[in-house]
Amino acid sequence: MPTGLHVDGAWSAATGDRVFAVLDPSTEEVLATVADASPADGLRALAAAHTAQAAWGRTAPRERAEILRRAFEIVLRRTEEFALLITLEMGKPLAESRAEVAYGAEFLRWFSEEAPRISGRFTTAPDGRNRLLVTKRPVGPCLFVTPWNFPLAMATRKIAPAVAAGCTMVLKPAELTPLTALLLAEVFTEAGLPPGVLNVVPTTDPAGLTGPLLADPRLRKLSFTGSTAVGRRLIAGCADQVLRMSMELGGNAPFLVFEDADVAAAVEGALVAKLRNGGEACVAANRFLVHTAVVEEFTSRLVARMREYPVGRGTEAATRIGPLVDEKTRTKVSELVRDAVHKGATAPIGGNAVPGKGFYYEPTVLVDVPADARILAEEVFGPVAPITTFGTEQEAVRLANATEYGLVCFAYTRDLDRGLRLAEDLETGMLGLNTGVVSNPAAPFGGVKQSGLGREGGAEGIEEYLETCYVAVSDP
Ligand code: NAD
């Protein structure tokens, strides 16, 4: 298992041999120590990316595609190794880690297929007197900053389109989960990626490492996935160099259940939208808005099904909810639940942290949640489902939109016209219509409002790594 810095195709120690500990959130014990990159190490990684860019940007698209395809196959072949590492450093149950490996690997395959399809156009100007040639070229060296909740998929979602487009990169993974990203670097070496194209530099000083990189004219783009608060700071940091940016930020997803919904199906969708990844997902349903006519049925079914989700170590076969990633995350979940209960909500199931070692929290449903409860406005990032009600479609839309976020909405209804109206009326980048899962490497993932800028995945994903160049051609 690699634990060093990966710079210019080689593994190295950090300046001063500094290291930091990675914990297993299910035991709070040290899992490994990892090299702790200094700002100078970050600049060394950028220098390698910058040096590699010229030759890499000129490689044949087919060559880049084949490297991605090989990386896809290696990741799949090493599924068990990746899944165990994800579970150990992040906490989710092994079955979910395997699902993340499949999902994360799929970005490698999808963008291996996109690389040869990068194209421009040659056309006649409207007045017929000129030709317009439009070409695409790689943006150049990129900085990637990724979160801990999907340590593999959030990395491949950026690396794969960048490799396909011909960009080089420096990846700074989350300090809670650097091991998966380092193993991925090993995979790319085996797949034949040239030195310097992908550099990985974990650090406990993310602001210190990224600041000088954002200020360096050799960097051409930042792609960030994480909280809106940090995203805002990084957007400001991009201003001086007028960097291209992609920002995948926080969410506050509403989950709407209309009076004509298949309630049993809505409950199954709710379980996935809420409990996948223990609720630690930007697309996790954060607010359940249920029509008054079906709220009783929905709540009692949801509570009954949640009893079938045992909490435990991710490595144990029976576990369906692992620990939260750290004490800070658990404290925030506890605070939001306490605030709601203090203001009048009740918890028919759960409502407490699990005592003992490991950052466990019980799957929880909250009912009678008052409008001023913080949990309706803030990302809970835990297995807590607050339920409130609405009476009309208009009211549902108004409540759903009453947030600064706009990443994803979920809606259950049997009325297709309503579904299409919602797709227009909801302020969201993505809508799950009668489904609790939207993520798909072939689809454009991303948000509006303060949930971010740009899209990852789909045909849109590669555009984020391409610059447009227009050549005016005189009449032939
Ligand atoms: P975070 O913002 O605390 O950290 C994300 C990354 O930013 C980490 O790598 C961290 O080291 C780095 N970072 C922290 N402070 C920094 C600074 N001052 N300068 C530069 N880098 C800094 O978020 P998190 O707790 O790791 O992840 C959870 C958040 O990520 C949630 O808000 C979630 O909604 C969001 N998220 C969004 C998406 C999406 O696609 N929209 C996907 C997953 C997670």
C-alpha cells in the first residue's frame, strides 16, 4: 500500500520526512501514516505537471483512451483491495465500497470512450466570405481537491476527463482518506501513464499547499469537490490568475412525496437517497417533504424499514450503516438533531450517537420538524431523515427551492405532467424522478446556485478540460 508522495512518476517522502496518521473511523485506531506534503512539495508536483504537459497534450487521443481503459480494467481487477481500503479509511460497509469501485472505475471507461470523440468544426461564416475553424485543446495543468466521502469516485471523476483531454494534474486528496488516491496513482503507473501527468500530494495543510499553486501561472485550472464554505474561498483564490474552475459543492436535497406516489417505492427510494454512504453524500436527501395525505403511511413504513439497517464496522457482513467519518462530523449531526428536538421535533427511531469506540450514529427519523430547525437549512451529512409536510404542488416547489443550494431534488409522483413541470420549476442541477439515485458517469453531475459551477461526467464532463480555439480562415 503506497503511503508516500507521488510526484513525477516516483514515490518520495515529504519535506522533512513529515507524516500524518490516517484513522479507521470504526475503531479510532491508526491505520497508516502518510507523507504530509509541504507547500514546497506541492510546487514540486506542479513543476512536474507543467513539464509533462507539452508532450502529454500532443499524445494521440487513442493512446490516452487506451491508458484509461487499462486503468479501468486494473481497478476492477483490484476491486477487493480498493473496497477494503475505502472501508478502512472512510467507514462505509464493504458492499457500498465495492459499489463505489464499480462507479469510480466507470468514469475511466466512459472517458476512455470520449477521448477519441473530441472534435471541433469547420464552417462557412454567415456572410459566406470567411471560413470558421474551431478546435479544442487541453486546458493545461490542473489542481484537483477532493473530499473524503467517495475517495475513489471523486478522484476518477476528475482524473479521467483530464487524462482524456490531454491535461496533466496535481491531486490533493482529503487528509482523512488519502490511501485510496495513492493506490490509484499506482494503478495509473501500471496502466502506462507517463511520469508527471498525475501527481498526488496528501497534506494536513490544504490551504498552505493550494494557495501557492493557485497563485502560480503554470496552473490553468482548479476542480474542487467539497463544502460550499471552502469552495467560496477557493473561488476567490482563482481570481488573480483568472483560472478555469469546476466547483462541486454542498447540497440540501429535498425529497418530495406527492399524494399520488407509490408510497412503498418512495420509501425504498428514500432509504437509498438517505442512507447510502451513511448519509455522507452531497446528493443525500436532506429534507423529506411529504404530502399530508400520505405522510403517516410514508413515515411508518420508513421507520419500519430503517430498523433493518444495523450499525457496525464496515468490514462486518451484516453492517448496513458504518461509522461517520470523524468526531467533528458526528458532533454536527448530534447538534442538528438536538436543535430540532429542542424546537419540538420527535424521533420515532434513533436520535442518538452510539456510545463506545468509533464515530457511530443511529439511523434516525425526525417528525414534526419546525420550519426554523437548522437541519432544514444545513447539510446534515449523517443518517438522519427530517420529515415535514406540504398541501399543494406549489407549496412543495416553494419549500424545495427555499435554500441557497441547488444540487439535486428527488420527487415521487405517478403524474408524468407533474414530473415534467417539476423539472422546470425546481431550482436544481439534477432531478431524481421516482428514483433515489441520480449519479451516473454518463450523465452531467453538478448543481446550480451555491451548489457549484460546471458538470462532471457525461459528454459535458470533458468540456471542462478543453479550451476552444477559433481560427478565422480567409476565403479559399
Ligand atoms: P471540505 O470542504 O471540508 O474538504 C474538501 C477538500 O477541501 C478536502 O480535500 C480538504 O482538505 C480541502 N480543504 C479544506 N479546507 C481547505 C482550504 N482552506 N483550502 C484548500 N483546500 C481545503 O469538505 P469535506 O468535509 O471533505 O466533504 C464534504 C462536503 O463535500 C459536503 O459539503 C458535500 O456536500 C461536498 N461534496 C460535494 C460533492 C458534489 O459533487 N457536489 C460531492 C461530494 C461531496
